[in-house]
Amino acid sequence: MIRTLPVLVALLAAAPALAQPVWPEPSTHRFRGTVEARQGDNLTIRRPSGSTVTVSMGPLTQVYAALDARMRDIKPESYISVVDVPGTDRAHRVTLYSPSERGFAAGRRPWDTEPGATLTGGWITDLSGTGSRKVTLTYGDGTSSFEIPAGTPITQFAPGEKALLVPGAAVTVFTKAAPDGAHDANTVVVGRLGAVPTL
């Protein structure tokens, strides 16, 4: 069993003071699908239902890339987020974050991948197992523990760029509705090299 190291305790204590990526407001709408087209800062997404939605990107839109990752990439002191299987402590999807994105989505909140799902983001303070893994995440004053079964989809989250938004790329887009009903994108996560974002 791998236990918390002193340096991690110091990191957690200092976490609120560290500059962290902006996390979208709870009222944010999320759209998932593939890029249908991009014309300048207008991005058209084809959703799994077959319908399309167009969102507008601006100078403050943050673009991140998602790359396929493996179970062995989950290590002590990693910062990850877990989408759980509703009613269980079993991970359905896992996202690993590069150092510059640690703190993204910290805490526990309802998620819209399916009814009853939650998203939990935090630092790994306990890790065990090889084929499947058991992790304890720490965030603020809270902790949550999850089993990550073998075969769970895992991606690595890192800085990206709009050039990755090509037709066919998988995306998860966080938007806020503008007064005129348009969708303004504040965060775009795009799969790279065929990856599908796990957020």
C-alpha cells in the first residue's frame, strides 16, 4: 500500500493559493460529440443523437487536449478526476491532469453522463492494486475512494490549441448560454490522435 508522502501534504495545504485553471460554473451546459466543422471561431458539433449544435469560441476560451492513457500512468500524488458508476464507488471514466492543470474540477459534483453520476477531482493520497486499482482522492476538506477496474477509459488532459479542432475529432465543450440564445464556449476538450475525452 502506497501512503501519502510529506511533500504531498505540503502541496495540499498550499493548493488553494496556487493559480489554477478556471473551472466552468455549475450552470454550464456540456455538449459531447465530434467536430462537424469549424469556421473561424464557430464550432459545429455533431452529437451522438445525430443533431448538431454550433458554439462560439472567443479570446478567453480555453482549449485542452485529451490523449489516451493507461492504468500504469496513474501514480501516487497524481491529480485525477473520476466519473463514477451511479450508486457505486466504481470508476466509469478517469482523467489524468498534467501539472499545469492540477486543481481542475477539484471536489465532487453531479455529472451529466448519465442519471446519478458524479465527477470527483482530487489528488491521489492512497493507491493500491495492479490490474485494477483502488484510489483515495483528497480535495479541500473531503476524500473519496474508488475502484478503477481494468479496461476503464483513461485519458491524459493537457494544454491544447484550436488547430486540433478538425472534423471528426471527439470533443466535450462547456458553454454558457448568451442572452440571444447562442452558446459561448468557455472550455473545449478535444481528443488527439483518436482519443475520446473522458469528461
